[in-house]
Amino acid sequence: MRRPAGRPSWILLYLVGLWTAPVLVAQPMPTVPDQAKRQEAANLFQEGKRLEALPLLEDLATAEPKNPNVLVALAACLVEHAATLPDYQGGGKERLRARELLDRGWELGDRSTLAMNLSQLLKQLPESGAIHFSADSQVEQAMRAGETAFSRRDFAEALRHYSKALELEPGNYSAALFIGNTYDRQNELAKAAEWYERAIQLDPNIETAYRYYADMLAKQGDWRKSRAMLIHAAVAEPYNRIVWRELKAWAALNNTRINEVLVGVPAEGDAAAIWRPYREVRLRWQKDDVFKKRFAKESEYRHSLPEEAEALTAAAENLEKLGSAEKLAAGHALDLLLQLHKAGLIEAYVLFSLGDAGIAHDYEGFRAANRNRLEDYLERFVVPAASVQKAR
């Protein structure tokens, strides 16, 4: 994907999932006490006990200020601790400190999924670092109380507060999502699934519930349904890098890989005759006011979905007229173009593989009427089915 997500994330507290646990790598010649402390911190973090891990990681970061893995783990713990602070200002400062630690960890070499995902989310924060869940003060209070309880692993109390928030504001996506995640953490999987699905119904165009549901399913060894949920997540937010990192992790666990689908349009040269219709369409859109007629409310030209799709369709139709020998000489890229054309999936390909800022502008409108086509494209061309079946 070529454009980062523009939507602020709904969630920071529950970031660590199946593929984002840190590795607390020691610096050369650590002391014996530091080794024991590091192991204890790693164990607590892996168990989701971040508040308990926090003071240990603070000490380790002081002793090893250039250990990138310690800095990233400390940042993740600070994010969780921020949720327990009673005031917005304190929580905001804690998250901003976490962001600084992540930047240092990145500079020192931590390129983990945890570091990338958490950095992406924290960079979307406002200047204050504060997070708000609702304009209704009572709902906001209930959600913050739920976060505090969840951070302390008081799941019954967290459910009580999240349920109150949802009762006051039935359309609150975060409340439904957090209820699902709380049941997930208690291993009440049927209830977790029910609430993830409820969050999806509240807003099918947010990726988080799909991704958390996929994570839970993967832990159960249901790789097929986990894949389906991640495909839904990609359709919901196609330019969110977290989704694609999760898909790549799913593929790695299943001995396969995500396909980088790309029909390369050559520069002027040997293939010019084959690609002439493509270039003619692009030139007409840019020079003959086609864009202005199609997008009358937009004052400036931009690269658009209908322009690119029409141009690629023209090239595919031209290719269909050629003999088999000429098609063979054209190579794999044009064979791929023909497959996309025959499947009626050129628009989906353009949106996912060529989603520059101009084209991405057309995504939501296309998705509203063509969700099934987008999912079909990912199913057939991008996300291979699991090559092995295994339990986890």
C-alpha cells in the first residue's frame, strides 16, 4: 500500500497480539541481576502484565539506554499505564514520552512489528497526546474507567464500565470492541466473537475488530477464518500499514506469502504498440477535459480510479486482439492484466496496488457499491490460502 491510514486509530491499549511480542535482547556482558530482571520483565510482558513489567523496564532502560528492545517494550508499557492516569494531561504526557522512546528504539535498530505498529498509532495522536472516546462526558468517563480496570487486569470491572458506556451510547464502536477484547483476554471465545461481530456491524469500515477477531481465531488454529477476517480488515482500511503487516505475519505462519500484484506499464519502446491505447486514454483524461467533466466539483486534475481503470481496460482489450504468439511475447505482466480484465477486477487492482493519493480518493465510493469485488480480488490474487493446516 502506498498511502498511510488517515483515520486515527481506535485503539492503543490492546495493541500486542499474536505477532507483536517483544524480544528483550541483552546488551553485551549484562550483570546477573540485570539478566534476572530482564527475564522477569519479558515474562510479565508476554503474559500481558504490563503494569507489573513497567518498573522493571524503567530500571533496565536506565541501565541499558541504548538497548532498542527494552526501549520499545517500555514504550508499550507506558501506553498502558497512561490509561490508568485520572487526568487527560497526565495520560497525554505518558503517551508522548512513549513516542519519544519508540523513536529512539527505531534509531537504534528495533524494526519489530510491535515498534512499527505502536509508532504508527502514536504518531496519529494530537499534540496533547490525549485520547477521547466520546463527546458525551458520561460515556467518556465510563470508557476511561474501563481502560483503567482493563490495564489492572480487573476484567469484570472493565466489562461493567464498557457495558455502561455502550448502554449510554449504543453506537459506540470502541465500547463494543473493548467488550469483545475483554472476553478474549478471559478466554471466553464465543462471547468475544459475538462482540467483535457486533463492533463490525456498528462500523464495517474500521479494521480493528476484524484484526482482533483474526488474532483470536489464529490462536485457536482456525487459519481459514482468520484469513477471511484479515481480508475484511484490508477492505475496511486498505491503506493502513498495520493491516498489511498482520497479513504478512499470517502468511509467514502458514508457509506462504502475500503476493505483490503489479502490472508494469513500460516506458516508450518495444511494447509501445501494445500499450498505445493505455497512453491515449491517460492523455485524453489529462488534456481533453475528461477529468473536469467526470469530476465537475473538483477544481484540479488528479490521477483517478476511472482514468487508470479505463486505460488498463483499453490495453487489455487491445491485447485480446493479438495473436497467441504476440501475447506470449508480451510476457507475464500482460497475462496478469488479461486475467484481471476477464475477472472484472481491474478497478480493485488499481485501488489496492496503485493506490496513490489521487486514486485513494475514490476508494470509499467504490467500496460502498463493490465490497464483494474488493474481497474477491484479495482472495484470488493477493492472499493465498494457508498451505498447511496446523494447530496453535
